[in-house]
Amino acid sequence: MLNLYRSVMDSNFNPLRNLPPPQRFQVMVILSIMWTTIFCAGAGAWLWYGELIVLHVLIATGIVVTGITFARASRKSQS
């Protein structure tokens, strides 16, 4: 479980580790703001509309964006 956590949340272990520290920090902050917005919008939609589909779509979009970000950082470090 610790390895799974580190592979996403710890910038010393995830694909962003090869970026310069200031850029790594900036990307992690932007991703954290994105995830905070997703969960707040999902909770608000659930409370307001009672629909969980919005939350699921937002989470799926967040996973895709995070995956693309990690893939690009991994590809950039390999070249």
C-alpha cells in the first residue's frame, strides 16, 4: 500500500522525479488544486442534484489528466 501511495503522491518516486524541483512542485500543486476542485464539485453536485454520475465523470477525468501528466513527464525524462 505504501508503494502505491508513493507512486502517486510522493514526487521523489512518481514520474515527476526527473523534473527540476521548482517545476515538480508547480505540477504537484496544480494537480492538488485540480483534485480538490473535482471532489468539491462532485460533493456539491451530489448534494444539490443527488446525482452521482457527475462525481464519477469528474473522477474519471481527473485520473485521465493525472495519467497524461505522469506519462508526459516520464517521456520527457527518457529523452
